[in-house]
Amino acid sequence: MTNNLLHNPPVPWIINNMKKATDSKVPQGTKANISGSKLENRVEYMIKSQLGIKSKHASRTKETDNILLKNVKYTNVYGNTQCRSEFVCCYKSRKIRIECKTQHSAGSVDEKLPYLFMNFTTTIPESEAIIIIEGEGFKKGAKEWLKTNCKGTKVMVMDSTEFWQYLDDGLPKPKLSLRNNVVTALQGWLS
């Protein structure tokens, strides 16, 4: 696969909408939504092409093996059961929750990273998670803070190029610290 396809999968809707989003009359929120959708579509394309699995909206299927579930619910740290993340990759008896965050200009996405960290390290039922983070608009230190705090937990943080390599390497499991191995085992035992 060429590097060009990695960064620009053949998704005409995204390309057409990105052209519209460069129009100065388009609200910043709309531009951010289109940019986020572009990353999500690129990640979906990478998973489907590398693992050879299909994707379906989580509410429209009961399948849980060798499928990429989209728009998957979870309970957040406040007890809200209506939260959703982009994907749960169900592959070879593993379930990996995946969240995509992108910020190409100054904004508030980076302020949500501690909340995402808390949810992914304490409330999601999966024993593995990935946060794919892209863009140069994050406040100084935000990406580094997330990577540092997720190190040794069930959550890996990477950009889309690192994610492609992770898929190419066969989805190696994260290296958990001893404390997190115990916590993960207890969470599995209690559920």
C-alpha cells in the first residue's frame, strides 16, 4: 500500500467536503467535524484493509468476532451510559476500543484529553484501547501529557502512521505495568 493511500484513502465524500471546508464562510466547528471524520474514515479504511474485516454500526449487529464496530457505547466516569467512541475492533478474540482525536488549529480538543484518559483507563470494559491523535493544533504539552499518563496502562497513544505500523506488526498487546496488570485482572474477574 502506498503512503499516499495511507493518508488519503479513496473516500470521495471526505475529499469533496474537505474542499468545501476550506471555504472561509464555513464555521470552524464544521471544519473540525469534517477533519475528525477524515481521520475516522482513514482509520476505518486502515483496519479493514490490513485485517480483512468488515465494519458495521454497533447498534445494527450482534456480531462480535472479526468485525469493526462503529459508534460504540460505553459508560463514562460520571455514570452516563450514552457515551460513544468511534470503534471497537473485535479481532481474533480481542476487543480493542479506538478513539480518534484531531486538532489542526487552536481549539478545545486538547482540554478533553484528561477526561478521555480517565474514561479509557477506568470505565471502558475492554482490556485494550488506542487513542489516535493527529494535528499540530494541540496546546504545547497536551499530546505528551496523554502519552506519558497512558504509558503502562491498557491505553496506547499513537498517530495514524504509528497505528498503521501497529496493524502491520499484527496488533501487539500493550506492555502493562504490574499495577495495571493486577487492576485489569480484577476488572475482568469482577465483571
